[in-house]
Amino acid sequence: MHHKRWDTLVYIDGDPAEEHHFRFENENTVSCYIASEAGKRFSVQWRSDLSMTASVNCFMDGVCMGGSKTDPGRNGSRWYVKTDDNIRYPFMFAPLVLTDDDGIADPDDVSAESIGIIEVAVHRVRFSGYPWRHTPKPRPMPADRAPVHERSKKAGAHCVSLGDGFKGADPPYAGQPSPRVIYIDPPADPYIRFIFYYKPREVLQADGIMPLNPPPRPRAYIVPKREPSATPALYANDSDDEGREVESLLRYREHTIAPSVKSGPSIRRVIDLDAKVIDLTILDD
């Protein structure tokens, strides 16, 4: 999806998910439907063409799964959640477990309404010259989602789960002073919000959202071929990316960028995975 000079896409097993039923929820929010596949990993990829740095937070099934800072003209991604011991767990889709036992699941649990939603919130930010010392906050690994009551009308649905964890490099910026981030947009009112409603392909087809025999994917959605020596964007070196965040923040101590943003046409483009991806994990966003 594209809105306000910003592109956001969901990739499933390295391929961009086809978007269906695109619409404007309001002036700042756009949405679409994508087909989820149980057992497959996925990531959220984006590109900023704004005139200033932005903070990006990803919510999955109503839970914040991390945030990043993205400079103008740069790409970013989110494909894992990191715990306090620096273990990374990749995102994946899984079948949602239902129960009719009121003792196991509350039939009136409002949190079930967020299941099946991937949300990306974009806030414009600026930096003050007052330095602060970064202290990573513990982020416990989210437990597997508990069963949901069958009266929640989520039969046949998927949910976001986590794959096997792996050890990541220690953040090089831990303990180093950097400029303080100041949010221009209110936390509850992001400058841009992207909402992906994900459901199994069969459900989307039954609801008339996705055709039974989808046409061939347009060339605009074909992922560019990588050179054999290229490093996959979704598995870029996190140490390098996190180190570049400090350089970006320090650079903004010397410059002030005017908060002027131009709106562009709502067109859908593919993010070039060969471009340099800045995956800047900030645990205290």
C-alpha cells in the first residue's frame, strides 16, 4: 500500500502478498486484505519518501512487536521480535485455536477483535540537542496465544505466532549517548496508519474479497532478482543496522529538518529488496 509518500508491504516467505479490497479508512489510514498461510514466515517492509525521519511501530493482533526509526529515502523492515536476552523470534502465521469452554476463554474478551490485524503506525519525529543514554528495556517473548472462545466468530482464522529463536548480535550503541527523540504527531494519532487484515485464502474467497482464480501477478509485483552474493534483505546484519541508527541520530543534532510533508498519489509500488535496508530496532519505542 502507498499513502502520503510512504510504501508498506507484507512479504510472505520472501514474496509480496497480493493486496485486495484497498480502501481509505480515514484521511490518515488505509487498509487492505491479504491471504495468510499457516506455518509461513512473514515480514513487514516499508520505504519512506517523507522529508523527515519517522518512527515506525508494528502491531500484530493488537500487540506492539517493536519499532524502528527510518530516515528519508530509506527502507526499513520488521520480521522478528527481540527479547531482553537478545534472542530473535521471527513472525509466522498459525491456526487460531478455539474453545467452547467459558473457563478457558472469555466469550466477551474484546482483545479477540484485534486478531487478524497487522498495523503499521508512522509518526514524524525530530531530535533535540540534549543527549540521553540509551537503556534497552526488557521485552519478554509473547507467549503463544491462548485459545479464543468460539463465539468470537473467528472460526477458521489465523493468528500471529513466533518461529524458532536465534541469537542476535549485541547492540553496539548500548550505553552510548544520543539525541532525544521528540514526536511531532500524537501517539494515538499517527501521521500514517497502514492496516492489513489477514485471513486464510479460502475465507477471503468465500467472503468474495479474493477471486477464486486470481489472475497472474503483474510484473510490478515481481521481486527483483538478487545477485548471488547479495545478502537477503530480511536477514541483514542487525549490528550494522543498529549502529547506523546512532549515526543517524547524531547527524540530526547538527541539522533541523522542516516538518513539511507533501502528499503523493495513492499508488502501489514494490520496495526494492536490493536496496540497503535499515532495520533499526528500538526496544523502548
